[in-house]
Amino acid sequence: MFGILGGSAASSVGAPELAELTRTVSVATAPDEVKPLTVLLMGDSYTAGNGARDGAGEPAYYGPERCMRSTNTWGEQYANIMEKNGYAVTLLNRACSAATTGAIMSDRYMKDSRVISYPEAEPAEAPLDDQFYIDWAAASPRCSPAPATEEYFVSTVSRVAQPDGSTAVSVACERWLLAQSAALNRDVDLVLITVGGNDVHFPDIARKCLIMANADGCKQAITTARAYARNGFAEDLFDVFEEINLKTQGHAKVGYAAYPGLEVNDDLRITSVGAPGVSGYTVSQELAALAHEGLDAQRMAAAQANEQFGEGFVTLMDGVPEMFRGHEPDARPGVANPDRWMYEFLETTERDEWYHLKPEGQKRIALYAATFGDFGASNDSAPARDVVLVFDGGGDSQSAAEAALAEPALWRGAQVAVVEQRVAEDGVHLERRVIAGPSDPADALAAVRAPATSPWLPAPSVQLQARWNASAQSVFIGDAALSMADQTQVWTGSRQGRSVSVDAREAGFPEQGQRQTIVREHLAAALQDLAKAPHAWAGGHYVTDGTETVLTAQGSFGPNDLTYAWDLNGDGVFETEAAGPQLRVDSGDVRPGWVGVRVAAPGGSASVASAWVETTPLAVKPSTPCITSDAGVSARSSSGRGGCRPDLAAPRGPDSEGILVSALPVVRIEGSADMEAPDAGGATSDEGRLLAALTVLPLYVDERVATSSGARVQRPTRRRDEGRARTQELVRREKGLRGLLAECGVSR
């Protein structure tokens, strides 16, 4: 079967000028004083950062493998714009490449199973518990979550009997991500999100319609997508909006960005010739119809959410498609759109960047988003705090806790938990039980007054999850304050991959005097002091590239004249003072791991926050499949993928099915005559290109089943992506295509 793509380029229509966007931003976001703004990035690759570049033109992805998060995504750039206009922005990126609406609501299996074998056989007469092997596997880098992420592993143990009577044991570790909505809480002010593209199977459409030029496959993909856009998308998207409203207790606003178009031509078509005869398909028209129906569904979901949860809850940034008009990729061979803001097929060596935003596209959406200011997000300027009261169970201690919980002025910006503590029967160790989980002070007070029902547990095992955007604080009351420095802290940030620094105070009993009155006074004083502490934010995620690194605590806020000191090596000593919220350090002065910042207000009240630092991932050569391999892979590609992939000779995944290359159909793509074609030695024009081998290559992350896919040897650079003339670029693409064909054993 032959597939032929034809069409003509469209001109840019109605795209706002950069200067116009910049002027609008400066007008829309100019508050008179510093205003806190907590931002959560959610959704798919268009928000995670696929295609973003750092100042040197290099990709700098971080986070879980295949999520492709970037500190240069449009959401991060929006935050930078807001900071320059008087906002203190606390931001977390939980968007992930290939995410669907389901990944917002539920934990996501990353289709990545890693099997490692225990090095010694298990004797039949002395079998070990499964937990022993699971704990052993968890110590391996291959079954350990990426630092500072929401990633976790689910492990299962398998045993195989050996001829000598022993048993070989292996552990399969399945990689999962927490639901993105797990990062929502009542102190999130703004959610920036794109989602839905993967629900309509965007990768399938891009491959079959714009890369493979398969008329029948394209028609099937778009027909399926349009059916979902008309009959399911709005409902699923509304469920996402409802979840955001529920988890933030009606506090947050949502900025939902529509998707840009995938094709610059408005008359692109495919003609396929095969045994059944000649078939054609008007790709541009059908893509336009899909985009129109998808935008209708987005508007319907936003309108329903605003009607149910209040006007202005969701702002639909539906100007994105028109803004990108004329700046989309050009699917025709032999031509490239010189004004594109998205990567074209084979334009970069990272396949998960194809048909995603280039740096210019990221910048344009950031500026567009900033024209909406803070989207109406409200913040009472009180720092978010997680406070736990730990009391000894005595009547005076409990009475002091109840009196404090009944005073609303002590709890501004705080949610509070209450924990009771006692000495265990051995007279040495401590036991604790949770009286009230993190909640409003009134609910905590009711729980303290009610009969306790939770069990006593060893003190180190009683841990509460602190919110990623809140300061963690503890107050030990009564005898619980004795030897406070030696006590295990209650707060942890493990669920969201955060390092929590707890500001702990004590309200102990006096040696003499009115015990109850004095302990109440001490507790009130401690809580008042904690309430004065500034909000500290260490920025990050940081990805160092071997040059200067800029650490920023710009999201911190509090009284005027804040001071900043940094801990660059994670030893808890804040040895490096900074003149302001930013600190520029040489690459040798900061190493991978946690860095911390101590933000202090006049009078001595201070808060501490931490951020993770990692080095730029290195590209690696493709290796062997991960699914049954014990070979560890420490290097990572620019997308964060491990250096292993399915063997091309035995392809894996739903689109391979063991098809012999010789049995694949022949596919030809032609360009229109109105565009200049490269000369001999470059890309072909009328001759077309053979693309049959691409059907055995997994092109996008959501199609990789049970394997980690390897990366190309070279990482994209500004020179490769932007610095070459059009003819040179097309020559490079043709060479890259020939290399792919050669890998699969296909000759021209």
C-alpha cells in the first residue's frame, strides 16, 4: 500500500504579537505588595515540559522516568513572570508525559516492571519471608523511587525450584506514581493543567496520520478520537475539575490550557494505494473537526464546573489554538515550517519531543497565561502550616491543648494534628497514638474531647504526612517536652518525596507554681511564636549542568527584611548567607542531594525548606530489555528513561505483534510542488520515503508495555535544533530516517 501526503502551507492568522502579550502581562499582574501564590502543575506532556530547553538550549528533565518534567516548562515560566510582578510563588510540578484524566484521579502504573534475582539460592529447609526479599530489592537502585518524587514500587516475590532442591528467588518491582490529585490541598491557590490529549490517543493520531501516512489507520484513529470527544471527554474533564474543587475545599482556581493544532496545512490529505484499491483521507479537515469537537467538550466541562462551583473557578485558555495558527509542524516530507513553535518528526533525537512545544511555544503559552494574572486565586497571606501537638496524656497537658485549640487566633493558616505520648511498659521506649489527624482546630478539639480509639504504637512508627506547601511545626506539651531533642518527629514528607524540616517547641511544666496555668501560657507563647515565622520555599527542582547554579527562595514571604542562609551540603548547617532570596553558586559548591534554606524574620522567628539537586542526565546507548534483566542501568537519557529498550529484532508492544519487516506494506509520502525541495543527496521529494520500519518502533511513551525504553546517543542542542539552515535540517532528518531503516534491516 502506498500512502501519499499532500497539501499546502497555511499562513499565520490572528496570533498575538509577543510585544502585545508582554504589555498585557505587565498590566494584568502588578500587585502593590508581595502576594503569596501556590501553584500546582498537573496533567500531561504539554504541561510537564516535553521539548523545553534551559538557557544553554539543552533539555534538563527531572523527576520520574518518562515524565519529562522541566524547570523551563510554560508553567514554570508563568511563575517566573508572576514573581517579577510582585508574587511569592510556591510551585510543584506533578504533570507527567502520557498522563490521562485517569492519572489525575488514580495512581498510575508506569508500564515498567523490573525483575532482579537474589544472588543466593534459598535452601528448602530454611525459606525466608517474602518481606526479606522485598526489603532487599528496595535497597537496589532499580527498585528505589527517584528522589524527591511521588514514585513508588509494588514488589512481588517469585520462587522457582532448582534441580538440586534449592529455590531461585527473584523480585519483580512495578513502578507506580501517586495520583496527581494527591498533591492537592486546601492551600493550593492555582492549578495549571493540560489533559485529555492522551485520552483521545494523541500518539496514535500523530503516528498514523502525520508520520506513517496510513489512510485507513488515520481514519480509524480520528474516528475513535472524535467519538470520545463527543461522548466522553466533557464528563471525564468535569470529573477532574470536581476532584480539584473537592481536594482544595473550594479554594483553588484552575487555568486549563487548550491544545495547539498538530498540522500547519489546512488541506493535508493522504492517498493510499493497495490491494483493495485507492483510498484517500482529508487529514487536515478531520483534525480540524476533532479539534473543534474537543474544544467544545472543554468549554462544556468548564461551563459546568463554573456553574456548580462558582463563576471563575475554571478559566479555559481557549486562545492557544488560534495563537499557534501558522506555527504548527508541517507533516509533508521535504519541507519544514520555518515559523513552527512545535517540534516536527525527527527534528530532535528525543522522540517524545516530536509534536510537542519548542522553547518558543513554551514561552508564548507562559505569556498568554500571565495575561490572566493570578486567575482570581485568593490567598489570605497567612503561611500554610502543619502543626502537631504532642502531649503526655496527663490532665494538665490535655487541658492546655484543649484551651489552645479553642483559640482561633493561634491557628491562622494552620491545620493541626494531636498525638498522645507515653512511656512504654519497658520504661525506656516511647509509644504514641494519633488522637486527631491533620484537620481544622475545631475538629481536632472535638477529637481530643472524645474517647480515644486509635492503638498505641512505637513512637517512630507514628508519622503524619506534611503538605508539600506547608511549614511543619511541633509543640511538645508537659512531660512530653522532656528530652525533646531526642524524640522522633511526627511529620514526614515521604508520600510526596519531600524532605521536611520541623520547627519544634516545648511547653513544659514548671518546677513550682500553678502547673496548669503556666503550661497554658507556655503553649500559647510557643504557638504565637510559630505563627510569626515566615514561609520558607527553597525553589527547585534544580538540575545542574556543570556550570553556575542559581538557587532561589523567591517563593518565601513574611515580614519585611527577611534574611536568607543556605545549607549546600545537607548537613543541617546554614553556612552560606545570601544578600537576598537568590544565591549563585559554582557547580562545585553544590552537589546532588538536598539543599536547604533558612528564612528568618526580624526578631528571630525562622522557617526552613529544602529542595533536591541533581545533575543533568546523560544520554546512553540502547541496551537490553529491562523486563527480565538483572543488569543495572544508572545512566539516564534526556527524557529520564533508563538505558534499556526492546530489541528491534524482537519488538514488544501492542503495535508490533511479531510482524516480519518483509511483510510490511510500502508507504510513500509526497510533498506539494509549491515548496522548495532539497537537491540530490538531501531529502527526496517525488520519490517519497520508505517508512515501513517505523511500525515496529514504539514512538511514544504510553505505548511501551512492561519495558523501559532506551534513548538516542545524542541529546538535542540548540545548534542541532535551531542553528542549521532548512536544507541542512532536512538532510539530517533523512539521515536519521535511513538509520532507523537500517536498524530494522530495511533497504531502500
